[in-house]
Amino acid sequence: MLVDDPDERVSVRPDSCGACAGDLAGASVFARQRRQVIEIPAPVRPHVTEYVVESLLCAGCGEVTCGQAPDGVAGRLQYGPGAKARMVYLRGAQYLPFVRAAHALDVLCGMRVAPATVLAAVREAVARLGPFVDRVRVLLRAQAVIGADETPAWVDGGWRYVHVACTDMLTLLHAGSRSKADIDAGGVLSGFTGVLVRDGYAGYDHLTTARHAECGAHLLRALKGVHETDPAGQEWAEAMANTLLIAKKWMAQAAVAGRRGLDEAQVRFIRSAYAGALASGREANAKHPGSKAAKLVRRFTRDADDILRFTTDTAIWFSNNQSERDLRPTKLQLKISATWRSLQGLADFATLRSYLSTATKHGEDLLDVLTALFTTGPWLPPDPAR
């Protein structure tokens, strides 16, 4: 894409006519075509400031007074906010292992650091993110609809999990096991009173203060799997999938029209079609109660209210794709680095990704918010209540 304010402009004018060889000096311009070349200058050398801390001997009383270096200049060598922001960016936004992040800093910025220095910057960043985590936790608990999900992560030879609670503007990740206690450890879901969009994992069933909405995308995949194994015998699954898709389409149309939900005729149709598909499913699987298809019929019977929750309000998501997108960096990090060495390392990754993901959703520049983190404190998403 062409830029409007190039650093340099060079006029390319012909000296003579291409037809008659006449002199074109002073000729009028017929047309102009802009062509731009983008180049990266040689790596910028880091700017090094040396503070010479002097101790002076008082001629009057003989006491020695030491000069006071600026805040943050406590050791013989330290890195400024911009340098640490780039270390954290390569790890948290580009998912590079520590060794590769250190190498990239050398090549791109002319700054030679040890991998341990990158690790120290990440840990400092996470330690500074407490106010951000507190703000996002409060904002999420006040939302009418949030999504929740979890994904496995390989840590020190075993599986752990990264959990997410999110909206299209907020992300909060935390690490632990898949237990109820660790699901609640994020500080968002326990006591949440809005609508919780989730998959079918039973670990969320204990969250009784919330109204649950099951992810339609997961349900459609389950129905497709059952139908494809026996198209003639499991026609109910196709009918149920079509019912969900029709409801999804109608809800999208309602949202465009400024309505919050379906009209009475549409509600009756969806409920009737849902019940009809279930009746067909029970009949088709009566002789095989332990089959995958029969279990799915029972799930659609038991969870009907949660499955159709999205049809009651256009604010409720049909799918939980937002949660899956917010968890995807965990998979990217696994593909690139293969593992985390400790649960603390995974927890640090989750906290850092919460910050970067939320900032991205708000259109913030990641280097800017990381530099601010090491300067004045973390960027905070706005609180609509203030």
C-alpha cells in the first residue's frame, strides 16, 4: 500500500521526446504515476546512556555524599522500557523461544542480550500486569454474555490447561488443571450471573448462577459426525442441524432489523422442529441406548434450553468461536516451542497474552502498550461505568 508521506521524493522526468527527440525542458506535465520503494535501513544501534555516579567529599564537615541516579538505574547494566518492550513483544506476540528472541534482537536491533534477559523482561512484565488483570476481571463479571473454554498445553512432561473468559473486547487467560477449582481460579466464572457460552464439557456445570448457552458450532459438528456414519438411520441429526441453522439465520435477520429475538411464529416453528427431530432420534436409536447417536439424543433432550438459548436474545452468541480464537496462541506457542518448562511459565504466558489480546481488540499498538507497561504502568481497557 502506498504511503501518503514518503521520506523522500524523486522526480523522474524524460529529457527528450520519445517520438521526435525534441527537448522537453519546460514541457507541461501530462500525467503522473507514483511508484514507491520501501527499504529498511541498517539496524539502529541501541542508544546507551552512562550515568557516572560520583561521591563527593564535603570540605566543610568531611562527609561523603553519593549522587542519586534516576529511578530504574540501580545496577551496573539495565535495559530501558523500549528495549524490554521489544523483548516481551517477540516472546508474547510472535511466540519465539527465548534463544530465538535474543537472536532476533541482535539481528534486527543490534542489541545483544542473553535468553535469560528476555525471560527476566517477561517476568517483570507479568509482575506489572496486576492492575490490568484486576480491571479485566471486574469488566468481564459485569458483562451480559461471555465465552469460556479451555485448551491443553504440554508442561514439563504432562498436560495442563489454559482457560479463557472473554468477549469480543476482553480476554482473560489463566493456567491450571481442568478441575472445577481451577476453572474458578480465574476469578470470573464463579458467581457470574450473565449468559455463559461454552462447549459441552461437564466441568462448567457447577456454575449454577449463570445461564448457559451451548456452542452451536460444536453441536453441528457432533450432529454431522452421527449423520455421516449412518445417513439413512440417523436422519434426525440432519433435521436437527437444519433446525439450528434456520434459527441462526433468523436471529441474524432479527439483529439486522433491530429486534432482540424471534417472533412468536418463528419460536413455535423452531420448538416444533426441535421436538420432532428429537422424537425421530429416540425412535431411531431405541434399540441401541449405548450408541454415540443415542447419547447425543439424550444430550439434546437434557440441554434443550441451553442449546436454544441463543434464540432468546440476539446478544447471545450462536458459537463460542471467540473463545477458541483467544486460545489459539497457546497452540501456536506449542507448535513453535513444543513445551513449557514449568506451570509458572505457562501462567506467565497466559497473563501476557491476556494483555496483548485485549489491547489488540481495542486497536492499540502492542509496542506502545508494552513500552507504557515498563514506564507508567499497564494500559487499561476503558470501564463503561466510569
